[in-house]
Amino acid sequence: MLRMAVREHQAVYALHRDTHNCHVHVAVNRVHPTTEIRRGLKVKGIREKFGVLSVYLSKTSTPEVQAILDEAHAAAMVTCEVCGAPGRMADRHGWMSVKCDAHENWSPADCIDERPRRRA
């Protein structure tokens, strides 16, 4: 995998011993999982901007890639950023965000555990 320069790519392999010679079948995803959508087209950045997903590419995308990005953008506008449930976009104290009813008043500070820790 290292020689093939696909170390970070998804791969599946199977070892067979049901023939005279033990051998391995390998299937490798040629598309890099985070940076390459299509050969020569790379993701330069992904950010939340005005409460929705913004993807920045190295060059103009193909119609197929643009359709995928448009679908992700549309989904981000109605998906709770906390739990992934259906939500709605709203201005919350000057910040646009998508939240479901259960997380309407949630903030990142809610993730901070202020309880005293026990030593092991």
C-alpha cells in the first residue's frame, strides 16, 4: 500500500487459502477520502459559513461533483449541527446555525464537563 501511494485510502482485502497457493485480493478506493474528489480536483477547505457548509475546491468542479456539493449544502441547511436530526436555520444571538427542537438552546459550552475528576 505504501509503494502504491494509497496509504490513506480506503481498502478491503481478503486472504485465500482455498487454492494451491495462498494469496490476497486487494481492492483500493482510488479517490482519497478527504482531499481528492476527482483526479486533479482537490478540496482546499471545508468551513461553516453563515450556518451552512462551504466547500472550497482547487478548480472548477464537474457537473457531477457540483451536484454532490449542492446536495450537501442543501442538507446542511436543514440538519441539526448537534445531533444530525432535522432542524431549522435561525439567527441565534448573531450567529446563524441549524438546530432541532431538542438542541435549540444548546451551545458548545454544554460539552464542557465541570465535575471534579477522580484520580485513578
